Amino acid sequence: MRVLGVDTSTWLASVGLVDEGRVVAERHESVRSNHGTSLLPLIASVLTDAGIAIGEIDAVAVAKGPGSFTGLRISLSVAKGLALATGARVVGVPTLPALARAAGRDG
């Protein structure tokens, strides 16, 4: 399963692609004003790095907060748009348990 992960809950926009549980590409960018201008180019870059077309993803995992309200709206909207265009599923991921797990704790 190929999963595109998107997080804009903080000032850092992050995108990654996992294929069968293995991270194949990831990018992040510090965003000062608007995730809307950086998110789609980051997604395109990750897909290019991985050599995968957008239609080949099975799901979009998106951080659903807590976090920046505007940032969350942008990533959720992009995830929903990608899902509608490709047939991929959208999976919301709570931000705090994801951060805890990344820090080595079972959130």
C-alpha cells in the first residue's frame, strides 16, 4: 500500500511517501505565512523523487490536529481533493499521538 502523508499543523509543512511500510521519499519546508503555496509543490517533489504518479497512491494520511487552524484546513482540503481525483482513501491522524510515537512513546 502506498500512503502519502501530509502535515501542516505547525510552521513546518511535511510530506512523505510510504510504500509497503517503507519510507521512500520525504520533504519538509519551513512556512512563515501560508502552507497553500508550498504544499502542492512539496507533494509533487516527493512523488517525483519516488518515481510514483499521483494516481498510484492508495491513501492520503493527513494530520488532523491539534495545530494551526488554517494549516489544517489547507492540508485537509488538499487531501480531500487528491482523494476525489484519484480514488485514494483519506485517513486522519491525530497530531499529538503521532508525535509521541515518533519520539519513541506508544501514544
